[in-house]
Amino acid sequence: MAISSTIIKLNVDIANMDTHYYQSHELTLAQHPSENDFRVMIRLIAFMANANEQLSFTKGMATDDEAELWQKSLSDEIELWIDFGQVDEKRIRKACGRAKQVILYTYHQRKAQTWWQQNQEKMQRFNNLSVIHIDAEGVEAMLQRNMNLQCNIQDDVLYLSDDEHSFTITMTAH
């Protein structure tokens, strides 16, 4: 019998002073059985950093044809494609061909640096690609099946808190 996904329900209040976006979101997302708590929080951080009414989680790890997060226009064009980790060039090429803008978020500093050194030249040819490293050590301590979070973003620094935790998360462009 296959292990099923864990369902996470989240209320998050986002105040992004950089983009002047102030909104509350009620989200439901599935944690894939092979996905650790840290990676789930990375997905949530990416959502908060790019939040708007059209941004949505997809089937993610369960499919090769979709981003993990994306924003589509009313005519179903992909405006923003977001992926995570050390993605291979073939997937990035496909994403850049299908979307107006692609953001790849890396995490785990050492792995990300090695991947970037090996792929930097190949990645620079994609004009609509941004590669951003998220430094969020320890943030997985926040993950619960039901969460209420506050997110403030200013000067590309994300401040994330709940009733028990508070984290300062930096995002650095490669």
C-alpha cells in the first residue's frame, strides 16, 4: 500500500513592503511522502515571496509537466514558473520555453553552490530565468498540519513568525 501525502492547512498574512502586496491567504498543500519538512517550508517561503491571487501550488513532485508553483494568466498562459533544488538543464529549458518568467529556488548551501558552479554557464543563456538561494536554516521547526503564520518582507529579507517561532530568511540571487 502506498504512503499518502500529508495535508497541511495554512493561514498566512503577508505584508510585502518591497512590492506593496498586503494580503491574507488560506492555503492547503500536500506534503509528498518523499518530501522532508524543510522542503515544504521552502515551498511556502517561495509562495510568500511571490504571492498574488493567481499564484498556486501544482501537483509538484508528482508530475514532470508542471512547475511546483505557478501563476497563470486568464488565458491560461504561464506567467511565472517556480521550481526548487538542483534542477537539470532539460527541465529548466522546458520551463523557460513555456513561461514568461522562471524562478529556481535553491537551498542547502553546499549542494546549491556545487550545482551552481557546475551549471552557471548553461543557466546564463536563459534570459527569463532567475536563480535565488534561500537561507532558512531551522525553519522546518515551524511546520505543523495546521499553521497560522505572519510574513513580512522588506529589502528582500523575509521575516516569518508564528506563536512560538521567529525566523529571518534571506534570499540571494546568483
